[in-house]
Amino acid sequence: MGMKIGYARVSSAGQKLDLQLDRLAARDRIFREKASGRSAKGRLELQNALDFVRDEDVFVVTTLDRLARSVVDLAGIVQTLERKKVNLVVLDQGIETTTMYGL
């Protein structure tokens, strides 16, 4: 199995990443940013994370809304992960593509 890569995001400078970082602490690497989630465009650390992941890695977020706020963006991110053979885990929603039991 590859690395476990975490991604944490808050929408504004006044918000803190602490809770997400605590939940993602056991990951091999964590990408973090303070940026609006309205669009995946312009989220530099998300793009860096998607560029970084490799075959058999696991991409982990705490909640789905930290990853994407629109179905279009989510579909694009999932397609990128699938193309790179990277699994997705969303901790709070029980979404996990690493086993046949995940959603």
C-alpha cells in the first residue's frame, strides 16, 4: 500500500485547521490551505496534493465539503484520483474506496 495523504481546508483566514489536522495526524503527509471551497480552481494546495499522490496512495479528508462544494468539482477530483489509481477516504461520512465495503 502507498502513502496516506491528508488534505485539510478552511474557508477563511479567521478559521482554524486544528480539528482537521488532529484527525489527519496519522497521515504520511498533510496538505493544508485557507481558501474558499466554491471552486477547486485556485486552490493551490489541493492541486499540489492531487499532483503529489501516486498509484496505491490513499487521499484522506475529514468531510466531503472540505474537498469539494460542487458536484462538478467533486467529479473532477474523483476522476483524477481514479486515473492515478488513488483511493479516497472521507472520515466523517464513511466513504472509503479502499475496500469493497466503502461507498
